[in-house]
Amino acid sequence: MPELPEDLTLPPGFVPDEPSAASATPKDAATVVLARDGAHGIEVFLLRRVLGMAFAGGMSAFPGGGVDRRDADTAVAWTGPEPTWWAERFGCGPELARALVCAAVRETFEEAGVLLAGPDADSVVADTTPYAGARRALVAREASLAEFLAGAGLVLRADLLRPWANWVTPPEEQRRYDARFFLAAVPTGQHADGATSEAEDSAWQRPADALADWQAGRRALLPPTWMTLAELAECGSLARALTVERRIAKIVPRVVRRDGVLRVVLPGDPEYQEAAGHLDARPEDRLEHR
């Protein structure tokens, strides 16, 4: 795993100055790294989240969101690795694994217009235009993924997804997610559009270029996004990324305040255990932060 850089910091106020009585329970979520082969190697699809959003506003991120209770519907027509296979990879139960895969497919369609489904196990939708109304209905929660797929005569293509990582929002934050990261190649003929109210713009970029934009201050990245970009940059190609063997371990970062700024530390860092008492801020750091 690449090391997080020293200058990767969190915005002021990203976590409260004072700890809450109890850490919030993380909400299960799915994040999908959409990728394609570009002229100079692998490219990924990034959304810049609307600045005023309650969580990660202004940050560049991959499509994704929280699991909806209807994502666990067993009526979803499914082909590819079964929920038990996904459960083993993500260390959870089959019911949750099913919901995570369904959430990944649903969120990818809602936020990027990419549909990982097809008429049967050997084909995939090439043009999502006829399903624009269904996309709006999913966003409005007027229909479930199971209802949409059944009405359209489509099956979910779980085989188009690959498990990538599992990141949990630090316990210091008020809104927490237990996010499972998936990797998926954009199906031939489909185009990611980023037409979602949750993003102010979207773009395809090589992972190395996105990291360079972060270094230059043109992109704001949270640690899971930075790490995923760094890992994909090391892969070099889409084929390599799709076939690399990933051991998925749950990563729970902690937040510390050092030199007046908020930084994230990962398990194994000497400061990780020291961060257990919230931010361990010195009075002068707390004043500077405010």
C-alpha cells in the first residue's frame, strides 16, 4: 500500500473539535471506480462533489453512496459471482454483500449514467438513453433497482465488478460510512456523464494526473480516494487493475491534529494509537484551528 503524503490534510472543521458522547455507527456504502483505457493508460472517472454537501463537499470522489434497504431485494435478476463470493471478499454476510453489489450498480447508474446490466449473462447494455426515465425514478427513490431491472428485462452483471478496498470513515467524524470500493470497466458503447445533482463537474483522468492536480491544489482528495488513485497508478493498465489479486482488509483511519492542521493516520502508524483520545490537540493548536 502506498504511504499517505505528509501534506494530505483535512479541511478545518471536517471533524468536530470536541468528541461526541459516542462514535456514530457507520452506514454501509458502495463506491465504484469506473475505469477505461485511454491513449496513455488507465483513466478513472471523478466527480467533484457540490461544495455545500454535508459530507465531503468540494472533494473529488468516485461515484457511490449509501446502501438502500431495497438493495437487498432477492428479486434482483443476477448473474456473475454469487453474494456468498462477495461476502468472503468483504468480510460480511451474504445479505449485506448482495445489497452492496446492488448499491454499486444502482449508484453507478444514478450518478454516472453507466449501467452494469444486460439482457442476459453474455451481453451488456450499449446505450443507456432508453433508460433515462428509470434513472430519474431511481434517484427519486420512486423505484427500486429490482423493479427497474425486471421492467426492462435486464439482469445485473456482478461479473463486471471487482472488489478493491474497504474504507471506514474515522470515528472522529459525525457522518460515517463503511464503504466497500469496487472497480469496473465502462462497458463498450456507454459513456459516463456525471449528470447528478451531487456533483458540480466530472472528468476522466489518468490516476497520476489526478494526483498531480491534488498536489498543485486543483483537486481536493480524501485519503481513500488518494490511496485508490495511487494504487491504480501503480497498476498502469486497466487489464492489470482488473486482474490483480486484492486482499480486502477493513481500513479505519484516525484523525490527529499536528502543526495546527488535521491529518489522517492509518493502522501501523506510530500516532494511530495515540489518536484514540479524539484529536489530542494542545490548547494552542485548538485555538489556531479555530
